[in-house]
Amino acid sequence: MASEETSSIVGHRHAEIIIPDSLPLTDYLKKIVVRSPAEKETLISLMNEDLKKKYEKLIQIDTSNILFYSRWTYFHNAQLENNLMTFDVRVSRYNNNQIPIQFDVEVELVDEDGTVKRQLIENYSVPSKLRVPFSKPRERYEVTWWFDNQLMYKGSFRSEGNLPF
């Protein structure tokens, strides 16, 4: 195998195990490592309450950038507020620094009353700082972002004034 081919394979490998009910994770899983705070938030938002209790403490962020190359586009940070969403997006420059990378971006917003709003923006050049203001403040919402049909971020906001204690 040529060294270019070997390098390509090593650069694209993943450490994923998907075997439902066959691998006793409880006994062997020591940590779950993600690239960024936004990826941690996304992973937690995809878990049901039982999984959160079991695994949330194991999720760690690779702050030293040892495990991930971080070459590709991903959400690094997300700040959700009642009147604004701000995202720090690490946009890939791996293949060509000269050509802006474009995505078909889809956003879903589920409002406090359950209303679902979706928007698709085709061939969008994603900026590294993405700001989405709201026309009116929201007490609670959930937002999901997809780039080229790939889940990029999922998180939720709940106003502190809306807490039961």
C-alpha cells in the first residue's frame, strides 16, 4: 500500500462501536471524549434521562486537541440566550484556503409552545461567528442545525425566570 493511501486511511478512521445490547459499556467505558463544548451539549441533548444519569459524568472535552485533528467544520461553542443565538463555528480550511466552503444549512427551532419552524439555506458560506437574533425574546426553545443533512448542533435554552424553584 502506498504511503499516501495509508495516510488517507489513518486520517479517516474512527473509533466507534455500535452494537446494541452486545457490549457491556457499564463495565468498560471510562470516558467519552468530544471535540468541543457544543459537541458535548449536542450529545447530552440526544440522550434520554437514563443515559444522562449513566454517562453524562463521563463526557469530557478534548481541550488539548490531542485526540481530534479538528480539520473539518464543526460547532465549537454555542451561546443560547432569550433574544439571540451565537455560535463559534470552526470552518474547515483543510482542502483549500482560497475557496469558501458552502453547505446546505437547515435550522429547526422548536418554540416554547411547541411550534416548529424550519429554514433551509442552500449553498451558504458559514461564517466563523454565526449570530441569529430573535425579533422577540423567548423563554424556552430548542434549536437543531444540520449542514448537508449532517447533524451539527442540538441544544436548548430555558430562561432562569422559568424555573420552578
